[in-house]
Amino acid sequence: MKSSLKKIQIVIIFIVVLLLCGGGFKDIDKRFFVVSIGVDLAKNSSKKYLVSLKFAIPAISKDSPSEYVIVTEEANSMGEAVRIIKTKVDREIDFSHAKLVVYGEKVLKQRGNKGIHYWLTRRRDIQEIAWAAIGKPTAEAVLKVRPKSETIPSNSLFLSLGKDGSETPYIISQFIFEMKRKLIEKGVDPFLPIIEAKKEIFEINKVGLMDKSHIKLMLTPEDSINTFDG
């Protein structure tokens, strides 16, 4: 009798664990994966920011490249923008594949962006090993560039910043967790690579130096390589 009760208890516990583990997750076909994030100043609006989320669309076949869609929203905070973007897509937004955050040049030239920085670093589903960068002329323009060699959305930037593709001393990368640490730690300040959008290519050979709130100095390619590699 006792053994039967134990078996029943084990079965009940197993079912409860399965329900608890599966209750918080959605099927993969019900999720929309963000691969990169852009933050610009809002255009002709009372809102503060223009937030762009670049979503990857799976390829129909192995031979065709993956497509993407960029959804934008003007808002006063990242949280507000994401909540509104959720009303524009038919699936749950998933940030677990987001490997790049691009700040528009104009955003980082002004103070008062702590809310954006901390939202990005507090999100548990955004990888701390995501890259942080400055977009020129805008973050949205950078997200829209698609080199002809690119088969996966944003992969060309991942390869460049991660140095898994082209290796050059001109590209000085910074993880978002490093940026977070340097924003609050005394004695060190963040530096971010500048990604310049040029039609169908990127140019990454400059660095922006920040203090605890905004860009203080933009280094030329020569100064960048002498400062960080020399």
C-alpha cells in the first residue's frame, strides 16, 4: 500500500514539474526572434526615442537566404516601445538571439540615457555578450544595410565585431556587459566602435569615447588604432 502511494506521489510531482517548466515558454513557432536593436532620437515627435527591432525570418529553404523585418516605434523608454511593438507583431518577442545593440550617434551625444542602458542590461533574455556600438548616421540606417555576402540577418556585423570574420586592428569591440560595468565603475569609461552605413556595406574603423553619460570624443581611424593597438 505504501509503495503504491509513493508511486502516485512521484507521478503527481512529475506532472507538476512538467507543467511548471513548460508553462512559461512558448513554442518556437510562436516566437519572433530579435537579432539586433537600434535606438535613435525620435523624429518630429514629442517622444524621446525611436526604437528599432530587427527580426529574423527563417529561410523557406536551405538555398535561400534568411529574410528580416525591422519594426520601429517612437516612445519615451525602451519598455514603452517594446510594449507597443508587441501590438504590431503576431508572435511573442524573444530577445535571446539579440547580439547587437546600436545607439544612434545623436542619442549618445546627449545626456540622460541611463534608462535605456539599464533596461538593456537588466533584461535577462538579452545576452550580456551582445555587442554595443554607435550607428552613423543612425542606428536604423545601420540595421537596414544588408551586404550581398550576408545570408543571415545582421551576421556580417556579428562576424566583424566578434572578429570571427575579417581580422583588423581598426575594429575595437565592446560587450554590453563591459559597457554597463564602465558606466558605473570609477576610473574607467566606455568606448564603442562606430558603424557607418554606406549603401550595401559597413565601415567600422572609428571609436567613440564616452564618459558616464555621453560621447566626449570621436577618434579618427589613425587615433583609434594608435590608442587601442599601439
